[in-house]
Amino acid sequence: MFDIDDAVDFDRDVAPIFASRCTSCHAGASALGGLRLDNEFAHGASVRVRSSGSPDLLRVEPFNPAASLLWLKLNCDQPPSGSRMPLGMPALSPGERRAIFSWISRGAPAGLGGSSQFTSVDSTISGTWFDPSAPGQGIFLEVIQADPPGLLLNWATFAPETVVESGNRIVEHEKRWYVGIGELDPARGSANVGVFESSGGLFDSGALAASDSPVGTAEVYFHSCNSASLIYDIELPVGEERRRFARSIALNRLSPSPTCEAGRINVPPPANPL
Ligand code: HEC
């Protein structure tokens, strides 16, 4: 339908469309359809939030415009519920629709412009992060000080669906360890990493060397010292087949970094006025 613009950013490219074309009806406590699209609410109110008009659909389903009510309402005259948006007004331009299509197709990440104020991300961002909706699974992110700088990701998690059963009771999901490594763009506060699965090692032994096999890619976006997004697109074995897992998750820092200043990293101190 549209080719995907890889550089699309929610704050810079999508939020302004909502602000100019949608907030006359979708702002404030009495927003129509129960949907707020004013700046600080737009991302949280749309991504992975169930529609009030078609409860079996999400307003925005990351990676999947065709299943996202917000997209369907911009692009067909008879969406699954209600009317085409913006209601009673000319449709969005192809450029505006391409931005929204690209944003959803790329996993609907939060933006960098408004929420991220990084002048430059450095190693003070390193630490332990987690997805609040999946406690007990940690992601260690470490900035590698090199030229160019890199980001190392260690993801301690579990296998999809594979279980060790005892009788008919699930006692344990297999543990998995994924490793990602890639270049960090300090100015954008983001990194593209290749993701690998480590296997073959043996506890407390150097006799068997672990090896890494590629499973996909991920992008990490740092929004502040304490919040980041992880967008992953990986293929993992489930039973006999390989299945694709593509999602965007919010990451929070487990414990604050004393050297990372709230919302800003490596910002030079204000010039001495004297
Ligand atoms: C003139 C008022 C008006 C404007 C402008 C408008 N909308 Fe709406 N919107 C509505 C009304 C009324 C509803 C509830 C009925 C419906 O779903 O059609 C709604 C519902 C929606 C819903 C469904 C919410 C849900 O949870 O089911 C989405 C998504 C939506 N609008 C997106 C947009 C977008 C994106 C824009 C801007 C491009 C926009 N709207 C502009 C009036 C408007």
C-alpha cells in the first residue's frame, strides 16, 4: 500500500498530524470515542489499547496496520465501527497516511523528539532494565565505549511455549538467554542490534564453548534515564516450526543510575553567566 519510511518518528512525524487533524474532537476529558490524541496522551491511548467501538480490535496493533482500527478508520469508508476519520472532513494526505502507516509497521514505538531530550547517550545509561508487564525477565543494556560506540544487550528470558511438564502440570518454562550487539547512535539515543541465541555451554566449565546463532534483529530507543523501548523481530523454534515474534515493549530501569541525570544525559552544564 505505502512503502515504509524507516526514519519515521512518532513525536516528529505522527503526533503533529493528530494535533492538526484530530484533536478538535479527540482531546481533553470528553474526547470523542473515548480516544485522546493530544500530544502527551496520544501514544498511550492508542498503542495496544482496545477500541471502545470495536472491542475485538486494538486501536493500534504494532507491526500490523491492517489490524489497527486507527489505520482502518483513515483508509476505508466503511471501517469495522463508526465512520472514516477525520469525521466529516477531507481524508489525510498520502504523505500523512504514509507516516502513520510507517509508524505502525515499524512497531509503533514511542517517539524520540518530545520524550527524549538526549544530547548524547553515554555509558551512564547502562544498567538492568525490565518490562513492567513481564516481571522476572531482565534485560541488561551496556554501552560499549568505542569508536563508534556500541550497545550490548543481554536478555534473560524464557522459551516461547516450550515447557517441562510433570504429570499434566507445567513446572518450568525453559530458560533462554539472548544476546544482542550493534552500533549505538548517541545523538538519536538508539541502537540497531543483531540478536543471537547462546547455547552449547556447560555450567561452571570451560570444556564446552557456547556458540551464538542469529535469530533476528532488535532496536533499542532510550527515551530518558529510566525509560526505553525495545522493538524486536526474531524467529524462534516452537515445536517443529520456526515462528516469528515481532513486538514493541516498554522498558523501565530497575534501579536508577546515579550518574544519569533525569531525562538528560551528557548535557553540558549551563555556561557560567559571570
Ligand atoms: C469532527 C470530529 C472528529 C475528528 C476531527 C476526528 N474524529 Fe475520530 N472519532 C470521532 C467520533 C464521533 C468517534 C466515535 C464514532 C466512530 O468510531 O466513528 C471517533 C472515533 C475514532 C476512533 C475509534 C476509537 C475507538 O476506540 O473505537 C479512532 C481510532 C479515531 N476516531 C481516530 C481519529 C483520527 C486518527 C483522527 C484525525 C486524523 C480523527 N479521529 C478525527 C470524531 C472525530
